[in-house]
Amino acid sequence: MNRRVLSGVLVLGSTLATVGAAVTADNGGNQAGSSAMGVIGSAAVDLSGEVVDPSRARVQVPVRDGRLTDDVVDEQGPHPVMIRIGDIALEAPILSVGVDEDKQLDVPAADTVGWYEHSSLPGESGATVLAAHVDYGGKPGAFYNLADLRPNAALEVEMADGSVVRYRVIGNTQYDKTELPAEEVFRKTGDTVLQLITCGGEFDPGARTYLANVVVTAVPEESQSF
Amino acid sequence: MNTHDETTEDSITTSVNGFDEIVVADEGTAVKVTVGSPERWDRSHLRRLRQSADLPGLVPVIDSDFASDGTPFAVTPVIDDPTLASMIPPAGPAWQDCAAITEAAARATHEAHLRGLFHGALSPDQIYVVGDDVAVAGIGLGLGGEARPDYHHWVAPEVLDGIDATERSDVYSLGKILEASLGDSLEDVPRSVRRLIMWSGSDTPEARPPSALEFASILAEALGDDRKTYSPAFIPTAEANTLAATASGIVAAHTPTSSSSRASGLAAGGAAIGAAAVASQLAGDAPDTIEVADGVEITPDGVEIEAPIEEVGVVDNDDDILVGDSGVDVIDDETDLDETDLDETDLDETEAEHVGEPAEELDGVGEDAVITGEVEIDEEAAALAAAAETSQLEDIGEGGTLLEDDEAAFDSREYSKGITEAATETADDYEVPAAQTVELDPTYGDDSRGNRAGILVGAILAGGLALIAWGLLRSGDEGFDHSTTGTTVAPVADEAAGADTENSDTEANTTTDAEPSAPVAGADEATESNTSETATGTESEETTDTSAETEEQTTTSTTEATTTSTEAPASEESVVEAETSVPIVNGPVSADEAGIQIVHGVPGADVDVYVDGEAIIPGFTAGTIAGPIALDAGSHVVDLYQAVDGAPAAAGDRTDLPITSQSVTVGSDPASLIAHLDGNGEVLLSSFAENLAPTDPAQGRIVVRHLAQGPEVTVNVDGEPVPDGTIGNGEFATIPLAAGQHTVSAVTDDGTEVANASITVEDGELASITVFGSAEAGTLDAVVQSFSGLSSAPTEVPTGNSNLLGMDEDMTSLYLVGLTTLVMVIAGGAVMARRRRIL
């Protein structure tokens, strides 16, 4: 490995570390849930900063109506339906997928990309997870060349309503499957990212499976925080 | 680590750098060839040098050997990075950095000392600094006493006097380097550092610190914990070997004192390394052997090279044949064999003596054995061959004999016995099966494998030429994308995985079983008793199918019945009655922000809630949820008063009596305090821990709590009763279920459905449903508390089963093998043509 490769590696590594730190720092602020906790027992906390009549209740605790009404299912936003990555000449349809009976991600057929339906939608907080085969049944899969994606590569995801979200690759990492940072890759809170997952690394011919996952991370094009 | 990769003229640049070093640049690759003196560098020293390539923190010696005239030389890569010399004050950073670099250099030097290699003339311009890594050049190469005068400053006096360098000589040099690192800033240098410098600079070796490790330890302690640490740089062996393969060409082409037989040996070494790469790709596949050229085959375990062998005579069965550095040698069976014999000159003399002699003239030699003369076998190839699963027997005859016992581990004697045994049979007596090439099983794996066979064979033949071009362009470039993707990405993965793991650790904190940390065993906590009723405290334990939970009910003696107040505030909204409005929050609460929530499950009662005497929820109405709030673990007194306008902040200021006053105990885990009616219609506060354990992938969880006045019910989800789903007042059922929308209903014993709702639970969400009120009075109602952040990722992302990536790498490696095979075959032929031996 010569200097160019090594320095590229170091740049990528430190970029990812920075990304990771930024993500962590930003996490927790985007919850729909309460982020203001009233604290009992200490000096009365006035969350608004205003001075209130001391005879009135001074500690203000958020209160909400919890009645169980007939749940109106929020219409989820449009699902992703197509992905295009110019640098690796990929254009593939996206299906929404869940997990199979073994609790593994139910990846669709070789030339189709799966959007893990329990991951965030593009634009929502957290990670949008797309997975596709690197190879399957002897044929190359949709993500066959995923490992070739370099930082700043552009890609776009088209949604069911025709809108298009553009992304920019910020990381391309290979993990042993046993060491895949699932908490980070599948997180539902924090900064919006796109995670493209496929297999790679050593192949175990006995088990007919690869031993590593390749994860490409991308952020929306206008993203400022990276 | 940078190896010199600027393209220079195709010529030798000679620079005398204190130790007669020649810098050779060829096709953009530069190496340093250091010429040693035959008196100081014997075979064992050269072997130690070569074997030091794996030590971290040293610039590796990628080759060392004797030239044809007996001059020993060593080859090291040229490093482009800055040295400590450029960082010494005032040029560079603070002296502490330079001292830290010196410490790392001392540690690396110590490792070399353990291998028997000493420097003798360590100086700042031989300590390379690559980022946070340090590499020391010149270990084992320095001639010490013959250094140029301007280097004498760094050299220990005894070495200048001609004594061989030892650990303490290097410690002297390290001390001088440390002294130089300080520059002029002696004021803020700790005393221990100055003492170390003085100690190391002693003229008497015995008076100095005994080892470089000791030096480093003292320095580390003096610098303290917050120093910048430098680590030993490490050049992967593969890179070193690739350099070696390139260096051999350079050395052979330019340095007149090199030996071409060594060059071919290096090329064979290169082939062996390529073979190892191929082996790892093919490992585990069905046995498939491809004959690439005459006598050269690719097998699952590597490249098998039929070594050229000259039969020159016969030895006895009992004689030992050793495979050593210089090939297969014959020793008389009376010679005592041990490891060191491999290099000893006895061996070579014996060989030299016997080669060419007819058997009868040898002493103690029977007529049946065969002396195999010098064999150019690369040790690695021999080892691979010995470990091969396929045993190959080839013609015994003039062409040569190589017998691999497929069960023998590579032990030189075992191997030699194998050779002896085969060699005892003459061509006539011995029936040799045809050289076997096992065809690829076309049905193995996918059909692409059959195609691979054809592609491979054709590609190797055609690809040899392509690889020559590749090799020429190779210098300085990154190589194939596929084959380097693994290596470039892996270190990133390590770094990023390290970073990401840290981050995910800080994010994930949701996993505890929600057990109250202070279970009270049937205790009565009576804080106020001014009634006639005494309720006994009960504790009921519920086990559910997913976890054991302890539900706590702490009761106190209750007060008299509620008095209706004429001043019931009509606040319908769930807004805290205060000057400023607090945002109403809906939607799930993140599990790591869930503190204590307070649920109002008493229909028709608007209350003011006081905790520990302080009003926190004025005008709390039924069906609303307050919080999350942070409540210290332990016991707290909760008072519920009839809600009034202008409720005083302190319970002590209230003029009326509370509806209920109770001590509740909370742990540190999220929980809900629920006000409800007990079996007697009295207001009770019960504490329920929230089950925030992680959910299975693509699943959520529903908890149904029965706090209504009424009979026990069975919880149904999507029309089916849930296991352990029959709950009475005060009990709850825990139901894991697939993410999505479900109908939840409660059915009494007689089949009457008393409640029914549609709930959507997302992946990783908990919906805690509290049913309260009274069916009889028609006030049955329910509230739901949602929590998020419990999700689990799918257990695996299985996205590949055909190893097409591996095929690509095979192609790459086989191109490499194709070239090196060609080179080796040519070189081997050339060597055969003019056989020469070195020592």
C-alpha cells in the first residue's frame, strides 16, 4: 500500500469518525417525544424563563391527552421505488421488504434493491436502509459494484410520487458480519443518512455465504452537517 | 510509509550516506543497497536481517544476500517521509514530540535487539516519522566504527573503537538523540529526562541503562500520560515481498556485485507469494489443478513448481537429505543434524564433495540411493507442496524427482525421507501414473465455475503478456481495484468500526429489564392514617412470557372518601394551569428519555398532583398523561387533591384534605405512576415499570394494564387470545407482535367484548395501554403511552451466495501468477543453463 492509498484510507477513516461523532452529537434532539423534562425536587424549574406567581404551581410538567382513540394510521410518505447510481452504472427498482422468518433482512431477487420498510424514509431522521445482493444464484446482483463507490459519488433515489432525492456518498466500509455496527446502520433517530448494504469480503464456500458486509453511507445532497 | 515513487532516470544514483549505501532507482522504484563487510556479515546475520522484516517499527530489510564475489549486501526501501532530524527544535514541534518519537524509536530498537540485531550508529535522520508512526532505518546495517566523521557524535565510543555494537551502544545513541530533541529549551525539561540523557551518555557501557526498553520506559514516565504517543510503523509483509520482487530485478540489472541466481531465487520467492495469494482464493474449492506450463501447476494449495534436479549419484537410504537455504543437500548419516546445520558449511562441503560422484565411490553409501544434487527449491513452494492435498508423482528420471507425501507436514527430515524413498526406485521399476490434472467439476457450485475454468486457462496464457505490462506499470500505482479493495477498505473498517462502535455505544442505552429497583416485599407504608380503614399492602407478582416483572402495589391507609368540591375546575384541556403554556407532546417518547410518567386513570376526578409537597400538575384530568419527569429513585410522597383554581405550590398551604396521599417508590428505570380506582372504588396510585427491553426485528410490543373496576378479561390481538393474556384488576399482559396495525380487544369470561381499539405499533415501539374506569358506571376508558427506540436490526443482511467477487480476485491473482510463472520459468531455465552456486 503506497502513500496515496494509505492517505486515502486515513482520510476516509477520519471522515467516517467525524461523521460518527457528528451523528452522535446531534442525536436525541429530533424526537417527536418530549424533550423537556420537568425536574422535581430541585429549585422550581420554570421552563419558560418567566417569573410566575409563587403561589401558583411553578414546576411545569408536560401533559398530554393519552386517550385511546381509534388509531388513524398516519399515511406514510411515498416509498422509494428506484435507485440510480451513475458511477457504477446502476439503475434498479426498489421493493419494500421486511424480515424473513429467521429475522434476517428479506433481500429481494438479484437485480432488485430492497428498502427495509422499518427503516426511515428518505428525508426522515435516521437511516434509510437499502440492501441488495452482490451476487445471487451465480449472477451479479444489483450491488455487485457497490464496493467501488468512492466518496462524493452521486446517487439518487426516486420515490413513488415521482420526487427524487439526491445523495452524496460519504463512506464505504467493509465490516465482518459479526461486527456490523447494526445500531448505527439501522438507527431511526438522528441525522438523515442513506445506508446501502451488500456482501463482500471472504466467501465461505461451505456456508455459501460471504463473511462481510459492505456498507456505503450517503447523505442528502443539500446536507450541511457533513 | 512511503516508498520512493517518483520516476527518475533509469540509472544508478550513488550516494554515500555514511555506510556506503547505493541508491538505485529503476522505473520509479528506489531501494537502498547497503554493502557490508564480509567479516561482519555472515550468513546468520543476513538471515536475521531478512527475518526482521516482520518487526514493527523498523524499515524492513527486503533482501540480503552475498554477491558473487562474497560481498554481503542488504536492500531496504527508500523512505520519503520526514525524519526526526527535520523535527528537532527549533525546526519542528515541541521537544516533547521529538522525545515521544525517540521513545517509540527506542521501543522498536529494543525489538530488534531481542532478535540479535543492533544498530550502532542510530541518528535522528534514520528515524522516519509517518504521521503517528515511527520507523527506524539501518538496524543491523550500520558499520558503526566505519561511519563518517560527522556521524561520530551519535556513535558510542566503544563502537568507534571497533567493538561490535550492543544494546547499550544503541542506548548511547538514543541518549544523544534525546539530547538533540530538547533543542535549547532546557528549562522546562523535567529533571528525569536530563538525568536519563546523562546516564545514557556515559562512556562506560555498563553504566548506561541496560536496554532500549528501559530507556523508553524511563522516558515515557518522564513525559507523563498526556504525551503524544507514537507507535511503531508496520509495513505489511506482502508489500515488502512485492518490493523484494521488484528489488531483485533492480539489483540484478544494475549492481554489478549481485548474483543472478539469487535474482531467480527472488523471483521464485515472488512466485511463492503469488501462490499463497492464489491458494487462499482457491482454498476450499473442489480439488482442481491446472497445469499452466511444463512442470508448473496451480493447485488448491498454491503453485507447484517442478524443480530442476540433477541426478548425479546415489546415496544410502539412511542418509539424511535436508532442504536448506541453498537447496537439497545430502549429509552423511553420521552427521549430527540440528537446525543450525542448515547453514553450516559442513553441509555445503558435503554436497560439494559428493555431487558428481558415482555411488560406489562414496563412503558408507549403498547402491540404491540417489543423490539429488543442488535443487533450486524455494522453501515456501516446498512447504506448500508438502502440504498439498493432492499427491503427485512424477517421472523419476533425468528430469527430476519431486515426491510429496500428502500427509507430511513440512518437516525437513520427513520431506527428505520422501525424496529418498522415491529416489530409491529406478525408472524401470517404478510405475508412475501420468501427471494428473484434475478437471474442474463443472457442476460444483454455480455454472459460472465451469466457465471460470475455461476463462482461467485461456486468460493465464493470454494474460502473461498483459501482466508483464502491468508489472512495469505497477510501480507506485494502486493495483487492481478488486484486489486492493479488500485491503484499502479493511483498515478503514477498523477505524470507522472503532469510531462507530463508540458512537453506537453512546446512543444505545435502552436495554434494561424494567424492574423496579427497590421491590418492597409486602410492606405497608402508612404515611397518613386517619381513617377507619386499613388496607394491607399487597404485592402481586406477575410473570409474563417475555420477562419476569415485579409489579408493586404500595398502599397506604386511605383517607376518607372524596368530598366533592364545588370548585371543580372545568379545565377540559390537558394544559398545565400556569402562566405559560407548555407544549403538548404527542407521539412516542424515546426510550432513553422516558423518565417517570403519571397517568390519570380515575374518571371524573380533576386533581392537583403534589409530589413531595410540591405541586407539579395542577388540574390533572382523567385520560391525560403527565411527563416524562425525572424523579430520583426512592420513595416519594404523592398527594392528590381536588383540583382548585390557583392551587398553591406547596401542599402545606392547602386548606383541604387530599383525596389520597401515598408513598410511592420508584427505581431508576422508566416507570408509570397510574392513579386508578381499586376494588373498593378508592383512588390508588400504582407504579408500573415500563418494559423497554429491545424488541425483535420488525416487531413492537403492547402491554395492556387492567386498572378498571370490573372482572378479569382476556386480551385478544387481531381476534386471537394472547398467551397469558387473562388479566384481572392490577395485572397486565405483555404482547410482542409484528410491527403494523392490530386490533386489540378485551373480552370477559362470558365472551363479551368490553373494549376494542385499533393500534399501530411500529418496529421498536412499545404501546402501554392502561384500561381504567368502570364498566358498570359506563366510564370505561383507556390511555396509551407510546415509547420508541426499542428496535433491533435484522440479525443479518444476506446479500450474496455465489462468490463472484472471489472469481474476480482469482482472475487478478492468476494474472499475477501468470507473469511470475513466466518470469520464473525463464529464469529457472537460465539458471539451469549456467548453474552456479553461492556458497
